Amino acid sequence: MLHGIDVSSYQSTFDTDGLAFIFIKATEGRSYINPKQTSQASRARKAGCVVGFYHFLWPGNIAAQASYFVEKCASQKHDLLAVDWETTGSGTRASNAEKDRFIREVKKLRPTHRVMLYCNRNFWLNYDTTSYAGDGLWIADYVTAGKPRIKAKWRIHQYTDSPLDKDVANFSSKSALQAWADPSRAAATADEEAADVVEAAEDGEGRD
């Protein structure tokens, strides 16, 4: 289990000791850009952390929000991307269909990135109807780290917001997380594993 945090513009500074990954709020709706995201990402990269960026989703204008996110976030190749699906400051929320479309739009615009869904346990159990989380579910449930109260497979668990948002990732090592963050690298690994299986089968046939 790897440890990480997620931050927004409220965190002017943060401690990176012992962290393997850091998610940074990049955008919200079609009008907000985190003014600190570039410096926050630089701090995370200098510490050797895997970096992710997230967009706070509002209902409506989904394609425009997806474009706004990928154009305005300070991401680099193979950084993780995520949509934050929760209740807005106005008490509204994007629909399940809008959440799904946003993820698909971002995946289309940034095919070399993993695109994840962040939501809390209430949204996952009571508002989600498709179980679509893109490349992985990032679930918020404030219980013991690594033990969110859901049956679905998850990649990241946000287990507390005190004194800041803390997370764990379900990976054996940072190198495993880095490999997963690169879809082309993961595909190549899968191809190599498949080739090894075929080669082993052929070798077995030759010995019989």
C-alpha cells in the first residue's frame, strides 16, 4: 500500500516525506484554475512522487469542461488525471451520464494518460448507476486506510481529510504505480507476458 495526499490551492505548502503520489486540483467547471498547481506539481516531482491532477465537475457543458481541464492543467506525459464527482458549492451535482461522458471525453483527448473517477462512498453506492470509473476508482470513505466500505475494485482510497486529504494506493510499489500510469508501458508488459506464455507452451510441445 502506497501513501499519498491530494491538495488544492488551500495548501500553500505540504510535506512530501514518505509519499509516493500527490494529486493536485487543477480546474473546476469552466472558469476556475488553481493558481498554485504548477508550483505544487514541481514540489511533488522534485520529491519523486507520481503526480495526478483532478477536475471538479459541474453539471452541463461536459465536453467544454473536459477540454478546459486538459488544456489548463499543468500535466506532463503519463501523469494521472481524475474527475472529482461530488456535490457542488451550489448544491447541485453532475448526473451519472455526465460523469461517464466527462471521463470518456478526457480519455479521448489524452489517450496516453490514465483517467480515474474520484467520488465518496455515498455517491458510489447511491448515485452511480453504471459503475464506470474509467481506468480506476478513487474512493473517499473515512475509515481505516485501505479498507473502504465498498465491494467494487478500487485503486486509491482517501481515508481522512484531517489535517489534510490523505490517501493510500493499492499498488505493491511506486514503480508498479508508475508502470500502471503509463498505458503504453502496461500494454507492452501485457504483450510480453502473453508472448512468454506462448513461448512456454511451444517449448512444452517440443518436449513431448
